[in-house]
Amino acid sequence: MRIGIDNISAGEATGLQGPGGMRMYLQSLLAWFSKLAPQNEYLLFTSDWADPLLDEYPPNVQVVKLAGVPKNRTARIFYQQTALPLTLALHHLDVYFATATVAPLLSNTPIVLAVQFIQFYESPEAYGKFRTAYLKMILPLSLHKARQAIIFTESSKRDLIRWTGISAARVNVVPHGLAQDIECLPDIPANRSASESNLPLTNGRPYIIYVSATYSYKNHARLIRAFGQMKRRWNLPHVLLLVGSEVTVPYSELRQVAELVGMADDVIFAGRLDPHEQVTEAYLNADLAVIPTLYETFGFPALEAMACGCPVVTSNCGSMAEVAGDAAILVDPYDIESIAEGMAQVLNDSELRQLLIERGRNHALSFTWKQSAALTLKVLDQVVQG
């Protein structure tokens, strides 16, 4: 097969400083595609200004650099629907893997569409009026155009069907995998106990970690309030370490919340940590990871924390509950007291901590990019074979 792979639609999200997991998604699939089905040709369509995804591409991966791709999102929308279909036609592809929620509607090439996010249905304020309106229009059209779609949990599949009306038979659930640096960690001792941190960011104080960019649906403000409630009620020594890019909710707004609950000195805004190994180190030294997000299509941080031997508290609904399974404490992300009690439960109960550490490590390691790539290739082959 000649398989085209989209690194246009994601824009700067697959760059070295891009938010979220798009870069890892494409890196991991490219590497495994070439190993699992070396007989195929993989054509990676990318802008000439994009950061390379791999230091060295496998021999069956051809990078097609396109000039004139706008960095501006609005201008890139026009490019996707005009110039890109013409480019795809010139390369005589068997199938095009549109990796970032939007398909080139005028293309005659068979398309498989990966739906990376549908949070704009649940939290439109995080995307703005114009972008929300565009996404609610273009996603159903893209799904209608695509022969098959891919999403990452059964929960998000149900929501996609409910919100867009697509047939369940045309939506495939393909879970993500773990980052390679985390997947390859040595075994975490089963008797790992809470202790002082050796992470410079917290000056040796034990800490709770949340890794997430500051979108509104990530629920940072409720977490900070819950953290304050937990500190006052149980007098625990921990600080809250917030790791991630500043996006739609400014740090200044979250700092005000911390000040209001008397936690200005106990909430640390670390920003984005690069390279990814720094995030791994932060998980390895944390006593707890808390992920109280209101909506996700998957749940990378929960799995990464588990794989690092860090117990997890996360949301009791949607994809987060599905991904975490019985390897985490589940709380109501809308209820500050529920979040506070979940955190305190783990930090105060050493037997529960050890149980979560053991379960979490085993659970997380069952999610692999090899499996994700194999399932994705199966969908691509299904479309080509008709």
C-alpha cells in the first residue's frame, strides 16, 4: 500500500514545543508502521517549516515537504480544503490517514480519519466561538467523507456517535500507548513509599503532580481549591506541582485562586518541562498524580503516572475512568470535596498506595504503541481492500 500520513492538519502541535500528545502519536505510529508492515510505502505530508518528527526516518518512509502551508490556523483551514487535495492526487495514494480530526473534503483519495479531540462539544469556551462553530461544522463533514474513523476510548466513541450521528460500524477504538522512555523504565519497587522529594522544583518538599496544559476543561481551579481544603483538614506537608503549558486559562488567574485559598506558597507553576524525560522524573518523585479533568478522548497522564509507580486520583467519568480502570481512585471532578478526599485517602493510607502502585504499573504497561500501530494498520488495510 501507498499510505499518506497527515502532518499538515495538526499545524504546530507536532512541533518540539507543541502542546498535547500529537507529536508522540505520529512519532510512535511512524516507527511501528515501518516495522510491522515494511512492504508498505509511507508518505508523510508535512510543511517545510515543521520540526522533523524523527531524527532518522526508516527507508520506507518518504517525507513530502510542502511549501506554502500557512502557520496561521485560519489560513491553514483554507489550504487543507484547496491545495492539499490536489497534492494528494499527484501522489497516487491507496489511502490517506488524516491524523488530526479534519479531512480534506475535496480529495478523491480514500480517507481514514483520526478524531483527536471532541471537547469543543462539551467545553466550547476553551475553543472560542469561531473555532467551535467551525469544528462542529467540519467534523461531521469529515466523518461523512472518511471511509472509517479512529478514536481512542469506547466512552469517546459513544459521545462521537451521539454528537455527530456517525454509524458505530464506521468508528474504531484504537487506544494510545506509553511514551518509550516511560515504557522502558526498570521495574518500580513494590514497596515504594512516600518520602521527601529530590526534585529541585519543589525544594525537597513532597508533592502532588498534575501534568496538563491550562485549558478550562482541565479543571485546574477546582483542583487548587480541593488541594487547599485537603491541606487545612489533614495538615499534609505536600505542595501541588502544576506542569504544562499556559493556554486558555492564564497562570495569573490560577495564582489568584491559590491566593484566595491561602495556598500561594504551596502551588508551584512549573510550566512545560522538556524533554519528556523531565516529566518522567517528576512522576517518579511524586507521591500522587491527580488528574481531575472534565473531559478527555484518552488519558495519557494517568497511564504515564502509573507506569512510573505514582498512584493516581482521576475523574470518575468518561475516558479517564475507562483508561484508569481499577488502578486509580476515581472522584467527581465537579465536587471539590470529592477531589480533596480522594487525594487524602491515597496519601494517608500506605496499603492503598502500594496496591495502586502495583496495579497501576501492570495496567499501564498493557497500553503499547505497537498494538496501536497494528490496529491502525488493520483499519487502513480494511479501507484499501474495500
